[in-house]
Amino acid sequence: MPHSPYETRRTSNPPVTHTQSFMPSYLYIAREAAGGREIRSSIDAASEQAAIANLLNRNLLVVSIQEKIGRRGRTAGGRVALADLVVFTRQLATMIDAGLAMVQCLQGLADQTNNKIMRDVIHDVCTRVEGGDSFSMALTKHPKVFTRLYVSMVDAGEKGGLLAEVLARLATYLENTARLRKKVKSAMMYPTAVTIIAIAITTFLLVRVVPVFGEIYQGFGAELPGPTQFMISLSNLLRHNLLFIAPALALGVYGWFAYIKTKPGREFWDRLRIRMPIFGSIAHKICLARFARTLASLVRSGVPILEVLNIVANTSGNVVMEKAIRTAAGDIERGEGISNALGKHAIFPSMIVRMMTAGEQTGKLDAMLERVADFLDEEIETTLSGLTSLIEPLLIVFLGIVIGGIVICMFLPIFKMSQIISPSGR
């Protein structure tokens, strides 16, 4: 059976499983046997005796030790902004490249950060590194701050002696991710704000303004034009049932978000959103760009290919793509090439598959994937710019139709005032 070109790397460097993250943690105070320097830190071990034995093997004399209660909830319980993580990664890469020791770098970064959660996290990571843990092992204690992708790249960089280079590459990846996320949010902010304002104005007109006209026209005792009567009936329905409609809408929105958090709901929504007109194309390209850039970063960092695909599947952001990647991973494990395995799934366009094939044949898969990601980012930016330019006049027209329609409906009887006041034709 033919073997995958990535099988040697996979078998020679299997994924690391961090068993220590499931062990109890102990706070200790110890002194160095040689210099007598006092060290206050923490250590993970199966038991207190195992922790003491581990410290003695490091030539540390234990003064006191106790199990750390509730430590995981505090150190792993907070999230930090992507911008803070980018700054931390970029500065750490620069300091390590300058030849500073890891503990010294972490202490300096902890002192200068303004984010309290990030500062506590860096302090804890620094303490663990000073206590003997590797940098990647210390990062696993904070899964809400450092993703599996982040930890895997750092682990590969430590093993390959290229930590500074990997961190710089990781910072670039995070910067690209943050920039794309910012573009999407900026493009959606304007239509969302206008839509909310339109709903608020329409509700105000129906609840406060239309009833005034209704009372005036009711005094004439004549039959009103159809559009006016419809608007008055809609206003009465909204006013008399507002206490029921508002909670029903809120419950419907809550139910929808709760549904898409379930496995079948998320799969339904992920399939639907990549098939929607205009917006579906953007969502699809965003998932593909994230896939290509993540895969490129991990392959270039030397992470084993099956571990790479597992991480990429978890970070794809779309269940359909995740299933396709996991199926492809099984084919790759059986010896098939990456491009052939992914090409079986329609969610990966033929253009991307062909570029990946060329990258595999030339041994520059990571560079080709970076080009794919850059190309997709440019397409997303162009589409968003065009969509933003198109949405603005469309929303103005929408506002004009809705609000202008209500106004015209309420003024129609005035145009036929003589018929309404004298319905008998006097």
C-alpha cells in the first residue's frame, strides 16, 4: 500500500498528551539545596508524596506543601480579547528572539499588561515555567486564553528549537484573524443599526401616532380606504397584544439560539448559512480562509499531520467542513494525499484543491495554503466593500418605503375628505 508523504513525520513525532492537566495541583514553598533560595510555586502530581518526590529530584527542600483548591476555576475561568493575545505573542516572540530567558520575558510582559485577566494568566504561566514545566505545558492550564492551535504550535516550536519563529508566525496568524473579524463586524454594524432603528420607528408610529389618526377618522363614521383601515387594525392588534408579542418574540429568538447550539441545530444552521445568497458566499469564504491559514501555520510549524487536521477541524467554525476534514483525515491515515482526500468533498472548491495539489507536488504546501488564504481574504474584503456600498442605499429605500408607506396610508382619507365627511354625496 502506498504511504502518505506525511506518514513519516506523523509516526516519528506523535501528538503529545498532557496528562498532568488532569492531576491535582499543589502549592509549595521550597529552598534550593545549593543556594538556599526560596521558591514559591505550584506543581501537578498524582499525590502529595509524588509532588514532594518530584521536588526532591529537582534538588529542592520542601518547606511546606498543600493541595490547591479551586485553582483551575480561577486561572482558566477568564477570556481575553484577541488584540491582547496578539500583543502578548508578538512581544514574546521579539523578546525570545533577542535572547532573553523565558521567565524573564514572561515577568516583563506581566508587569506591562493592563488586562488583569491576562496579567494573572501570564503570572501563573511564569510560575509554572519557573517550577519546571515547559512553556506549552503551562499554556494548557488556560484553555480559554490559549487555544489548542496555539498550544500545538508552541509545542512544535519548543521541540524544533524555533520557538521565536513559531511565535512570530502565530502572531501574524492571529493578526490576520483579528483583521478579518473586524472587517466582518464593521460591514454588519451599519445594516444592523439601521434595521433596529427602523423597527423602533415603525413600532413608535404604530403604537403612538396611528391611533391618533384612527380616533379622528372614527368620528366621521365613514368607511376608510383599505390601506388606512389595515394600518389602524394592525396598530390596534399591536397595542392590545404588545405584552404578549414582545415576550413571544424574545422567546422565539432565545429558542432559535438555543436550537443552533444543539448538534442537529448547529448542523442545520451551518448548512443553511453557506447556501444563502450573497451572505452564504461570504460565510463559506471565511471558513475556507480560516481553514487554509490554520493548516498552513500548523504544517509550517512541524505539527504532525493528523494532529493538524484534528485541530483544523475543531477551529473550522462550520460543522459541514468539520465533518469533511475528519473524513479526509481517515483517508490520509490510510495513505491518501491531502488534496485528493479533501477533493472528495464539495465544500472545498476545485481551485483550492488544485493549488493544494501543486503545493504537495512541489513540497511547498504551507506556502501555497498561505497564498490561498491571502486570496480568499482579498475576495472577502472586496465582497464586503461592495456589499456595504450596496446595502446603504437599499436600507435608505427600505426605510423610506416602510415609514413613507405608513404616512401615506394615514393621509389617504384626507385626500378623500369630502367623501368621508359627506358619504351620501350631498
